Amino acid sequence: MGGDGVDGSVPAQSSVEVVSPSGNKFDVLNQSEADFYDERGRRYQVDNAFSNVSDLAELDRILTMELMCHRWSQWIIMEADYNGAMIDPSSLQKYIEVYSKEIRGLKRDLGMDKSSRDKDNESSVADYIKNLMLRAGEFGVHRNNQAVAAITLLKELQGKMTLSDNATEAERREFEANRDQVWEWMLSQFDKFDEIDAAFSKEQKSWIREI
């Protein structure tokens, strides 16, 4: 296999600059390789949450090796490198196998392999169901609080209306139990009920963000 076939050296003007996930800039051999590198890097970062600089550096390594496997695969298909020079398919296939094994190990370490993703999904589903049950219980408590507040309000209203109906005019003035006063009192009590509902609504918004 000739030297050009392994290192893939081509005229400088055909190279294309790319930027790695960690921010490093380097040249690939052509636009097709740049498109492959950029798209693969974009998908990895969309599908996985990488923020630590060491994780991004490992992702750089994965992408570099995947780019090399992509390049060698293209050469094997064309039976020549980008310059048309002869290549040794068996040697390139060995390189691909070695790099693929290393790529699988790095992906496993970063939790990008299928088994790691499946475990994360199982954990996420279990946590979701657990939180859902907790929220359902808290919603039941809220409804109970609303019911207590409503029943208390109705009982107090019933008492005031009974007093208003059965009392003398002097007693109504003394206990502020004429019809207009009872009506004003009832309207003022709605605030207590609304406070319970407003507090629950605020908490519910937090639940939605968490879930």
C-alpha cells in the first residue's frame, strides 16, 4: 500500500476546516468528509448531554476515529484513495476493525452505547412513574383542602343566614347579620378558597417543569 493511500495526502487547496465539539479546528481532506464530521458531531451533541471538557475531548477522539473509518471505507469502495492511488483493502479493513473496537469502548465509557441508553431510559421511566404517583397524592390533598374550605364556608354561610332569618332587627344589627352584610361576608370568604387554588397552581407549574 503506497504512502498516499494511508495518510490520504492531497493538494492543500482541497482541504476543508472543521471545528470539533471541544472547539479545536483542523482540516479534513474534502467537503464530503467535512459534512460527515459536522453532521455526526451535531447529532451526538443533540442526542447526548455533554458539558464537561473531558467528555468533549473524548467525543473529539470518537469523531476523529469515525472519520478515519469513513475515509477508509470510501477508499475500499472506490478501490483507490482520493488521488486515485492504489490502496490495500485488507490493511484498511484491519485499521477499521481496530478503530471500531476503540470507538465502542469510548462510547461505552461516555454512556453512548445502546445498553447504557436503555438503562438510562428504564431509570427515567421509573422516576417518572414515581413522581407521577407523588403528584397524584398531592393533588388528592389539594382537593381535600378545597373540599374542607368549601364545606366550612357553606356551614358558616348557613349559620349566618339562619341567624339573619330568625333574629330581630336589633340582633341583626348587633351581629352584622342582615342580608347585605351576609352577602358581603360571603364574597370576602372566596379569597380563602382562591388562595388554596393559587398555591396549588404555582406548585403544579413546578411539577410540569420537573416531569
